[in-house]
Amino acid sequence: MPRTPIPRGATPLTLSETPLHRRPLIWMATMGALLLIMGLSLSGPEQSGVPIAEAESDTAESTRAEILAEAPALEPAVEVPSKLSWQDFTVGDGDNLSLIFNRAGFTDRDLYRVARYNDERSLRRIYPGETIGFQSDAEGNLLALRHVQSALLTTLYEREGDAFIASDITRVPERVARDISMTIDSSLFLAGSAAGLSDGMIMELAGIFGGVIDFVMDPRKGDTIHVLYEELVLDGERFDDGPILAASFTNRGETFEAYRYTDSEGDTSYYNEIGVSMRKAFRLAPLDFTRVSSNFNPNRLHPIYKTQRPHRGTDYAAPRGTPVYAAGDGRVTEAGYTRPNGNYVFIQHGEQFETHYLHLHRLKVKQGSRVKQGDVIGTVGSTGAATGPHLHYEFLVNGVHRNPRTVHKILPKARSLAEEELPRYLASIRQPVQQLASLRNAQQLALGE
Ligand SMILES: [Zn+2]
């Protein structure tokens, strides 16, 4: 005898298994049928609903839809009769459940009944900004409680007899493919912001190209950037950034491309069009470029030494307090103060390479500490022989100063994808390669007109 299929959502525990954005249709169909049966007689002033309830079979179960109705921050999709409304309270600083229950007109005894069999559930920890909602019957008895932890997660506590049964209602945002093209006028940051990229996305973009482009010194007016990325969408609105899938950066006529790829080991990274990792041993600009002024003249500083002493590094003028990053993985060999250097950090990278960071405002590392590329080691300042806040950065190869801006050309080659990985990689980037190329063409055509 064939097994009778269990109706989906028959038990609250299975609720979160189906991505909630797929549910509205089922739910709307069910509610539509219910509305017909009820002849709309229950319509009240509080008509709203949220398409996150699972389809339920009969009247006893239909309360779930009502319980979920008008969840805060969620858009009502269809009208439903809601005889029981939610009373919502925002968790404040220093709040606790007892205070919130009292504010809502319930007692510690009610709280005890909700919490009793739910020791491991969300109510153990509530955070400021979250919402606790109460639903009661005509006599004021608590029927259900909802703990809205985020737009994606609500825990529902429903009364059954003398107990409250908890279930999690999760939502999954939709992933939507997007592309964006921008032309640099003064900086990547301004171009990205103007194009509508979030700060986080711009930082990510800079991180991807940080081994081949110095975002303080390299960008020129007219450089172009094209990005294919995903956006996470909830209820038709942007909810969060998804990953950057591919990007190209044309800097003074030279085009760099980067493609996101997850290899057969499950590691995700960015590679160029022939499968060489974008992650280099050193990032070119060892500071948060978003805070660096765009048209800075590197030779303007150091009036004290400018004639007497050759300049052996790169100066990045930046506001005091700008984070300074370790250019690569390594170990801090010195972190201290001298009159010429001010507060300074030296980092040793393997046998051959050393990086120096001078005139720091604050040091964030100690001698001997291990650092990873991108760790904040200090902040920009003007300590020592410096006339204004800037980072003086030096790069040494076997003890000899090299130009930090061009040194990457003599550094060991970045990791390439393994031979057996390449065919799969090249197949996976075929489409984004074309997409980026056509974005570049479209832009060139637009410029030519
Ligand atoms: Zn300098």
C-alpha cells in the first residue's frame, strides 16, 4: 500500500524546509478558497496578510495564516480577514521578557507558560530592535507569541492546550542577476556610489583587484568598470548584496578581468580570464583607499627630507585615523617609535620581502605578532618627521628598497588553477566573459557617439 503523503506544513517543524518565497501561490489559493467559503463575512478593518504561511487544510489550522498576518516589516500581499491582531513591542536597551510581558498586559505566569517547554528556543536571547508580538483571545488569554528576529527569521509560539509549541518561520531572499557599468571621474568610491553600489560592494570590488590595481594611485579619469553581481531581493525590494560574479576594470587602456569560481574542493575565489588567481601575495595600496583623496601628488610631502634624501617609498596622503593594512601575510619584526619614523611597523613576509609603514597615528600590532593580508596594523598619522597625516610605505626585496607600486611585476607569480580544473573553469566563465565584453562594447559605442 502506498504511503499517504503527509501534507506539507502539517507539522510546524517542517515549515522552514520550503523556501518561503515559493509559498505565496499555494497560500493565496487556499486563502482564496477560504474567503469564498466564508463569503467575506469576516472582513474587518485589520485586513492584511503576508505570503509566508504554508497552505493549511482546515479552520483550526487557518489560524496560522492569521498569526502570521501583518508581520512587521513584511509587505502584505493579499487581504485576509484577521479577527485576531498582533500587539507588537520592540525590544529596547536593557529590556527583558518579563518587562515586555508586563508592558503588553501579561504576567510572569504567562511568560513561564510560553518558555516552559522551549528552553532551547529563541526567547532565551532577545536583542534590542527585535520585535515581540502577542495575540490574545477576546478574554485576554495569550494565544500566540511571535519573536521577529530579522526579516528572514521569526519564531512563533502557539498555544496548544496548556503548552506553547514553537516553530521557526524562515524566509529566503530571491537572487537577482544585475550588472552595472561605471566610468571613473575622480575615484572608484565616488564612481561606485554614483552607480548605486553599496560601500561594502565597492570594498569587495577593490579587494578583488587590490593585487593588480592601486586604488589610490592608479585610477585615472575615464577608467571604466563593469560588474556582474547578484542582489538579494525580498518582497520586491533590495534586501542585501549578493556576491560579485565577474568584473572588469580598464585602467589607462589595460583591462583586468576577474571571475568568481568555486573549485572542485569547494573553495571560492576570483581568477582572471586564463585562470590565474586574483589573490596576490601583496595588495598594492596598504590602506583603506575609500578615505584617500583622489588627486594627490606623491612628491608634495616630505619637505624636511625632500632634497637631502632620496625618497624610497610611496606616500599616501590620507586623513588621520585611516586604517592601514598589512600588505601581505607575515610577522611583525618591529613596532615602535623613532624620531624620523614616528610610530612605525615593519613586517617580514617569508624570507625575501619586507614592508615598512611609517608616521602612524596608532599602532594596532605588537612586535612578534603574525598578521594576515588586510589585517589592520595601525592608522594613518603624522608622527615623527611628517608635516601632515600620510602613510609612508616601503617595500624591500632582499633588503633593497623597491618601488612598491611596480614591485609586483618582479614578485612570484600568483597561483593558477590546476590543469584538471581549467576546462570546467573556462566553461563556467564563457557567459560572463561575453557579458562583460558586450558591456564594454556598449560603453565604447556610447562614448563614440
Ligand atoms: Zn614618505
